[in-house]
Amino acid sequence: MLQGANLKTTDTSKDLLLEKLAREHQELKARLRMLNRHVALTSAEQVEVAQLKKLKLRTKDRIRYLQQT
């Protein structure tokens, strides 16, 4: 009986993490869209875009991994 409770807690924790990662992914996507609207990017913005793309991809990979487990 106790094992079932632990499984439910784990599932809930996983669901919460998935929700958090999905929100984070959407925030990164929105920031990238905002930066891509600029006619020209400063060098700092270009670096930010590269970092955001990597972070967005890493977040997406984590989401996919959690969905498969």
C-alpha cells in the first residue's frame, strides 16, 4: 500500500516538473521571438540568442525524456 502512495507522489512530482519545464520552454520561445523581431542584434543580443536556443533545446530534451519514462 505504501508503494502505491510513493508512486503517486513520484507521478505528481514528475507532472509538476513537466509543467515547470513547459512554462520555461514557452518563456524561452517568447524571448527568442522578441529578439528575432529586431532588425539588427547587438553582439550581446546575438550571444543571448545562442544561449537561449541551447537552453530551449536542453529544456525540450528534458521534457521528452520525462515523457518517455
